[in-house]
Amino acid sequence: PVRQKWEKPFDFLFACAGYFVGLGNIWRFPYLCFENGGGAFLIPYLLSAAIMGIPFIILEISFGQSCQAGVMKAWEKIPLFKGVAFAGVVCVFHSNVFYIVILSWITKYMVSSFSSPLPWSVCGNSWNTENCVQLDMQQNLSLSQNTTAVSAAEQFWTNEVLGMSSGIHEIGNIRTDLLVNILLLWVGIYLATFKGIKWSSKVVYVTATLPILLILVVVVRGCTLDGAAQGIYFYLVPDLSKLANVGVWVSAATQVCYSTGIGLASLVLLGSYNKYHHNFFSFRSWISFHCIPSKHLSVALSSSLECHLFHYFAFTWL
């Protein structure tokens, strides 16, 4: 059968952008910077992106485009590495399962955010206990002095969202709202994919732009909060002594893999829907630009010569 193709080059571009820009950039990258020297963390991160991330992105996309097949059939051309295909599919399966759960939590918070006051900012709700304290500066002070006090936000999370039981020996109740959220999300995913990329190519225009808009909203909101200047200073001013720690470099390389999804076979699949002679190199800088949560300086770190040499030697070996 004739394989479906992206109708326009920008369909592939937005599909890659939607794949890269997500929760891994929003919630994981900032605390890694805080833990690993602030601005100094960008040094091993950008180096990892240039040396490992961008070349492997090109390798996987070009491999799928060359084979014109999904990951399972593509790796059948190299029987020795068929296990790579199975491992990628298993990893993607587990990622989809736990991301759906996370999205159900996000949906719960999004619906609750339309309430006034916000349910996680005040006590007196059905899920709160007598140890609940509200979120303001004075009660945060009392929270630090009272070891039994629990913030309203934490109780909303543990009692209302999760319905956490006292231990593994006690099976909790089914969270009906979360179950409904999960079912609706799976239905939405089915509707976006059951006709192949004919529909998916339209959906990615939304899923690729919304996270970017969310990041901009979070940045603007964060910069207007009290103490934002001190947070930005700590976030950006480098602690170069951290670079002597091998764990910082490992964390940077791990985050590059986490952000770009290399090794999960998804890029092979996305590339397989390109036309055989599609020049995706013309888009590589834009795609790579969205791999880096800092959203700057990344393109300059990988030259065309590096990318083409890696592509040439890798496929000569294959």
C-alpha cells in the first residue's frame, strides 16, 4: 500500500516541534538548572545537544525517511538491531500510559482553576483536615513552625486529586473524575490518529503552538511575582564549580535525551512520512531550536559540516 505523506513540509515541522516542546521542558529543565549550578548547567546541556542531540535527531529522521517505513519495518532491514525497534515501541507505550495519567491530573487542575477562590489556596473544603493552613506569607511562617501543619495545596493534591490511602495495604476508591478524564483523553487521541497523518497533521498545529504559548504565559506570570528578580538571578548566574561534578554532565545528557526523545523511535516514524527526497536539512536548525528549553544559542552550536558528516558515516556503516 502507498504510504501516507505529509501534505506540506510545515506539517512535519510542527509535528517535530510538538514532539519536542512539552512537559519535559516545562517542569524538568528548570529544577535541573537550580540543582546543577544555574546558568552553568547550560554549558554541558548545550554541548550535549550539539554533540549528541542534534546529530541523533538527523540520524533518526533520515533513517525513517530513507526506509519509508515505521520503526518495526525499518529496523527489519538490519536484523541485528531488531531489538532496538521492540525496545523503542515498549518505551513509547509506557510513556503514553503515564503521560495520559499526568494529563488527567492537569485536566483536573484546569477545571478546578475556574473556581473562585482556588480550591488549593484555602481550607474549609471537604478534603481538608484540621491541620490545613492556607497559602499566604503569615501561615507559611506558621507552617514552618508547626510540624503537623499541611498546606492547602498539598491536601488538595493528596486528598482531592489522588485520594491517597494510608498505605499499600489499603486500596483506595476509584477517582471517578480522573477516570472520566483519562477516557476522554484516550478518545481524543484516537480521533486524532485513527485516520493516520491526514488528521494528525492538522492536530499538530494546535498541539505544537499551545505549549509555546503556555511557556510564554508562565514566563510573564513568573516575572511579575514577588522575588522574581532573586529567582532569575539564581537561575542564570552560573556556579562554575558545579561543572567539576560528573553528575551535572550526566544530568545534562539525560535531559537532552528526555527533551528530544531520541532513541524512542518516534522520530523514525515522523521522518518516514516525508517524501523520499525531502530536504529536511533545511528545517533542522528550526527543529533543533525547539529542542532547547532555553530557546537560544542552540543553533550556533551545531554546524552543517558536523551534521552532514555524522549522517554520511552513520549510513555508510548501516
